[in-house]
Amino acid sequence: MKRTYLGEFEELVLLTVAILKEKAYGVAIADELQDQTGRSANISAVHAALHRLEEKGMLASHLGEATAERGGRRKRLFVVTALGGATLSEIKEMRNRLWNAIGPATLIPTI
Amino acid sequence: MKPPHPPRWADALLRLLCTPHLLEEVQGDLYERFQADYLAFGQKEASRRYSLNVIGFIRLRFGFERAGWSNALRTRTNSNHQTPYPAMFNNYFKIALRNLWRNRTTSIISILGLSVGLASGLVIFLLVGYLFSFNRYHTKSERIYWVVTDILNDKPQPTDVTPRPLGQVLRDEYPFVESAVRLNNVFGALVGVPDGKGGMSKKFEESRNICFTEPEYFKVFDSEWAAGEQRAALSAPNTAVLSRAYAKKYFGTDQAIGKTLRLDNKTDLTITGIIENPPSNTQLRYDVLISYATLPGLWSDPGMMETWGEPITMCWVALKEGTDAARLDQALAEITRKYYNAKDAGTYKMRTIPLHEMFHMPGYGPAPRPILYALLVVGVFLVIAACVNFINLSTAQAIRRSKEVAVRKTMGSSRAQLIGQFMLETAILCGAAFVMALLLAQLNLPMLNGALWMLRADISVLDLLNTHALWWFGCLVMLVILLAGLYPSAVLARFNPVAALKGKPGGRSEGRFSVRKSLVVVQFFITQLFIIGVIVMSAQVKHLKTADPGFDREGILMVGLPSGNAAKNDAWTNQLGTMPGVQAVALGGEPPMSQMDADEPFTFDHRTEKEKFQVRVRIGDDHYVPVFGLKMLAGRNLESGDTSRREALVNQAMLKQLGIGNQADVLNKDIRLWDRERTIVGVIKDFNLDPLSNYAQPAVVVNEPTAYAMTAIKLQTGTMNTTLPRIEKAWNALFPEHVYHAGFLEDKINDFYSTEQILLGLIRVFSVIAVLIGCLGLYGLVTFMAESRSKEIGVRKVLGATENQVLCIFGKDFGRLLITGFVPAAALGWFMMSSWLQRYAYRIDIGWWIFALTIGITALITILTISIQSIQAARTNPVVSLRSE
């Protein structure tokens, strides 16, 4: 099946959006990424990835509410689209297939 | 408490760069992050991170998209409301190139005019930059001071020297002095390379690039050390340091350490070090540095280093960092009181000159600030003239493009967009002009460097490659583009589309005060200012060269003479006397007019006190007066056998200063000079002693055979080609250990005015350029007038006007502009030139003829420039111009 290519960082961002459900926007995603993976993501990198994903149709977005700490600016909230969800599970399945093909204990270091 | 705010510049940058429809969310996220960072790390760190984050957003996706560089980078989200910038930009570019091509002649004229103007401006700015860079390259240049002494007699006489022990005292006794160095210039010396057998393999006559100096020289000044031990250099007597070029010159290699040179045929010097060649922007251009300790041996006077007498040696002082120069002045006053007796302390007044000002001090350096500023003004005027010309030509063209502008406006183009479009065109033209200007400047700089050979100038366009120069050059580029582009594009953008499409463009500005006309007035002003300057300077230089200096200068050959051998001198004059082609021969110290001069104190008529003024001494034998054609007014010439040196001649100024009215009264009075009584036997007419002196100075002519330094040979005209080699041959046979050098008095005197010559040359070239640029501007204006008034001319001709009457209209218009430009030019020109003329004792008067000539020349040039176009306009058949109405 023809599939849109997804970069590693894009995949992480997409997964993080899925984790955050309805509350996914730039800063929150960056923070969550940090918590989950331990890597500190540049906020502009997160934004760039979000826009790319939206172009690819894996994310949908709408403008949410404004808060005081944002200086009264609204946030753009992202949700994973059906295509995004399908791509993610496809990647996961493919990975599982690959792992299964390796067979148990091959890569686990022996004592 | 004020809520924390991220840095404003970062915010502004973000607003500027971020795609507008993404700005809200991006900025919101950044603010949120900033607040969190603020609580976690504080204001400073939060601001830093904020800025970094903003910079992170300068990436293709968020930034360049806004500028619209390319379709390929455009996102699909939400982009439908964006202006198609790239398309517009391409269109502007294409239209610009098409337009330039369609009006090739005008485009070439504007680019040429602009680039020639810019090139001359550039050359001037580079030259002034170079002249201002003198002596500034030393790391301590801000705190190095030159100490000089003024001798306070009747009229204070500035010198460039100090008493010999001063440097030592300053070094030893004043802790705020970091170091001080003494230095003695050698004005002429014979340097020989011994061949090891008592003779010399090579000999060179050097002047002005040899000095005696101390090891501290290398502590005070920067010089790059190439070979040898710097610490020990110049401390022992009879040692010397050479520049790399001179080591090559003397020994053919720069490995010269330990080799020997012979100074003036008597003192051997060992080379202990080699330095890199001095840079071209230094006044301390010494290629041979001889240790200061050599001096006492040379003069066989061991006590000379401690004598507080007349000032005799140059002295530079480097102060410790942070020391006020006033402390040095105090110290100098203190030293004067301490070491001099009361009378001398009143006579010798020491003062300081900052090293970086040395080059610009009137009387000490060759580039006084007023002249440099005047040059800068010339450069600015040329650039302005070039811009004005450019504006004129492009506005004249604008009228042809009114239809294009009208169509663009009808299609919804805004005024700002139109201005942007035409600014882009200007920028393309200016860019081309700047490239050409750089090339032109580089091509012409060798000529300028050649004219400044005595400074060893090496100016090049590459001098622009430092931060300071790039800065002003960048500003110049921007300024020229703005200046040249703003008005024409504003004019274009102003066209009323309805009127323009109906075929009546630019009708609004007619009849009112017109910017274009005032620009032409500016051009007339600049052109005429240049013409006035050239006329006055040419007349003055011609005057300097031809004015009667009070002595003859044609056909007199000056030949150097080694001092101190009376027998050889006699043989020399006898040989010359029998040589065909030689009319007369005189021996003496220097010609009547000379630059290097010190005045001497003297006593008159056995008075007990020395006179309050000093007298300038000219040494010469009994032939001195006739050979130089000095005029005797009373008494007689020096006796031919005046070997006892008992006679003297005085000039009129001397009588005047002494207060003696009758010339006969002074005869047979005694004068005591150099501790020797002499009787005044004759009075001579005043002659010009000093190329720039402001008045006739008192002078005396005496005979002093030991001080002969030159031979003045009056030659027959017509046989010089055969006589000159004969003289040289005879000289070389008589003085084999010396170098022959000779020159005509006339050339030497012209050399005194080399600064004026260079200045005049520059001004002449730049005036021609200014006039050419002015002509281009006039041509632009007359084209414009002929075109925009073609209907008026048509109607006039239909109603019966003759061609001459039509031409009169043009003439009247331009005449008015010319006169309007002339009035301020004459006022400013008169003011500037008369203050310049103040420098000269013998100067011309600025008469009315100068201004009449200026108007005449300008009118002639104007008529030549506008005639073709206006005659064409006047001859046009009215049917052609009125047909389409």
C-alpha cells in the first residue's frame, strides 16, 4: 500500500498529540515530548513538524481558547485524523512484523 | 509589579518574519514558554531562551514564505489569501530590464554619469582615508606625544626638536612616562658598502630615511622585527638596524646581520638587526636606524649628550595608560625651570603634539585638516552631482512610462508598490554603476599613487575591506540608491491614471516651483564652484612659478659638493671655468630660496646685546651675487679674495628691522655672526628666501668656505646636452668617493610647490568630471523640456513664432537657472579661495575677471550641450507635434 512517509520526529509528535487527546498544542506537545522521551525539543521544531503533519493530512487543527499567560493569544489545538491513526497503527504493525521475524532472544544480550 | 515581558527586539523580529496567519499561535506558545521559564530561571535566562526560540522560527516554513521567494516552499494550509509576491517580483525585474534595454542610450548615460561621479568620490574618500590613517597604526598611538620647542624671540619660531638630555630626564625622573625615545634625522648622508680592501664596492646617497635613535624606539613605536636580537639592538655605538628592502639594496640579501656599512666615508656600522619595511602610512619612514650612542664619537664631543643648549634632537614620549597629557606639559614646564637659566627658560618653550595629529599640524605635517576636509567636500559634491544628474535623467524618462504606471494603478497597484518597483530599477542601475565605479577607481589609483610618490602611497580599492570602510561604503551605496531613486519613483507613482491614459502626463508640476529645475540649479552651482576653484588655483600656481623671486633661476645647474676640501674646490671651479658652455660658477651653502632653514642670532655694530630678531644666512663666494642675479643697491659685492671671511652683504628687510633708513649708513658697520666680526660692504635688494614665507625676511650673505655644499653653474642655453655629461665626468674624477647629484634650480623651486601641483592636478581632473556630469544633467533636462513642451512649441509656431524665438525660450530658461546657480557659487567660491590664498606671501587678487570667465565658460558649455536638442525641438514641424490632439 502506498503510504505517506513519516519521519522519526514526526512520528513522535504524532504519538504525543494522540496522548494529549484534546489538549494538544505547541508548548504542551513539547513538554510532553520531554517528559516521555527525555529529549528536549525546540519549540520551533515542534511547530514545523505539526505543520508538516497537517499538510500530510494526519492532523487536523482548530483554534482554541486564549489564556492570560499567552498574552491573550489563542492556541491551535491539534487532533489526530483517521489517516494519522491508520498510519500510526500501520507503522506499529510493520514494526511488530519485523520484530517477530527477528525471533525471540536474538538481540537480547546473553550473559 | 509589572508583568515580565520578553525582549522587545525579539518580538519585533518575530512579527517581521513570521507568516501573519501563524503569528498568533506561535507567539502564544512562545509567551507561554517564556512565562514558565521566567518562573523557573528568572528574567534574564527566560529572555535569552525566548530570543533563541524566536531565532529558531526563522526557518523556511515560517519565515521566507512571507517574503514569497518561491512557489515551491509554499504550504497548502491557508495560503489562498497571500499576494503572489514572486510573480510580481519577477515582473518588476523583467520590466526593469526591458526598460533599460529600450532606452539603452539614456541608461548608459545615467550609469556612466553615476559611475564616473562615484569613482571620483571613491578615489577622494580613499585618499582622505589614507591621509587620515597616518601614524595611527602604532598600538600606543593614542598616548604617544611628540615634544617640540618654540623659540620665543621677536616672533616665535617653531622647531621640531628638543634639547638633547630631555628624553633621558623624562624616562628617568617621571614615573608616568612609559618610555621616551630620542631621534636625530639625517638629511643627507653617504652610505657605502666596504669591499674589505679599504675601498667601497657600492655607495649610495641617502636622505631623510636615515636616523640616529635609541633602543627605546622599538618600545614606543610598532615595527615588525625580521631578524636579529631586538633587545640589544641600537644600544652599542656604531651599530645599525636596516629595513628588509634596504638590506637587499646594500647587500643583495636580507641576511645582513653582522655585515658592515660605512657612513659618510668615515664611520663603520655593524648591522645588528633587520626590520620589516615601514608601512606606507607612517611619517617615521626610516630604513637605516643608527644607534644614538654613535653620535658623540661621530662629532668627537663626549659631553654633547648632557648639554642643555639649543634644541637639537627629536623626542617622542609614550605615556602610561590613563595618563593625562596635561601632566606631560606640567613636567616639561618643570624641566625648563630646573635645567635652564632664567633667560633661556623664557626663550625655550616646550610643548606637545599628539602622534596622530602630527601629520595634520600646519607646519609639521603635509596634510592639514582644512585641506583634507575641503577634499572631502569636493568628493561629496561630486557624488551629489552624480546623483542629481541621475535623478534628472530618470525623471525625464518617467514621462514616457506614464501609461505603464496608469495601467498598473488601474489594475490595483498601490503607490507603495510602484515606488518599490522603481526603487528596484534604481538599485539595479546603481549596482551596475558601483561595480563600474570600483573598477574605474582601481584603474586610476596607480596614477594617484604615482603623484604621491614621496609618501610611497599604496592606495587601493582593497582598502575598503575593513570594517570601518565597509561601513561607510555600505552607507554610501544605500544613500546613493535612496537619493537617486526616491524622487523619480515618487514622481512616477504620483501620475493620475486618467490623465496619463488620456495622454497628458505630468501636467501638474508645470508652472510651479519644480524640483527638477532646482536640481539643475544645484548642478550649475557645483559646476561653477569647481570652475572658480580651478581658475584661481591655476592662476596662483602660475603666479608662484613665474613671479619674480628677486633672483635668476633659468639655466642654473645646482651640483652637490662634498664639504671641507679647499684645494679640491679650487680645482673644481678652475676646471668648470675653462669648460665650454659654462658661463659662471659660484660656490655656496644653498640657493637663495630654500626650504630647510634656521635663523641665526647676531650682534650689530658692537652693541652689547644680541639683536631681538634673527637673520637668515646665505653662504656664498664672490660669484654668488652675479650668478643668481641678485641686485646690488648700495656698496659693492664681496671681494673675490675674501678668504679672511670679513665681509657681509645685507638685504633691505634687514635695514628695515634695524631701523636704518639710508642704505649708505649701514655700510662699513660691523656685524657679529657665529662669533666673528664682519663688515657690511653692500646692500642687496630683497629676494624670496622661503617658498611660503609671508614677508621679506632679513638676510645676510657671507662667505664661509668650510660650509660650501653646492656649486651653482650658470650654463649657456643650447649647449646643455654636451655640457652636462662633461660636468658629471669632471666631478666624478675629482670626488671618486662621493655620489654625483645635480638638478636645475628651476626644477628645485617647482618642487617646493609640489603639494600645490598635486592639489591643482586633482582639482582639474575632478572639475572636468563635474562639468561632464553637469552636461549630462543639462542634456537630460533639455530632452525633458523639448518633449513636454512640444505642443506649446507647436502652437507657438502655428501662431507665427520663428525658430529663433523658440530657441530664445530655451535660452531664457537655462540662463535663469545658470545665474541662480552662479550667485551662491561665486559667494562660496570667493570665500573658500581667498582663505586658501592666505597661505601664500605672493598671491593673486581674486578679480572680477575670474567670475566673468566662470560665467562665460559655463554659458559656453551649456549652449553646446543644449543646442542640438533645442534646435531639433524648434525645427519640428508643428503638424507632427499637434497631430494627435
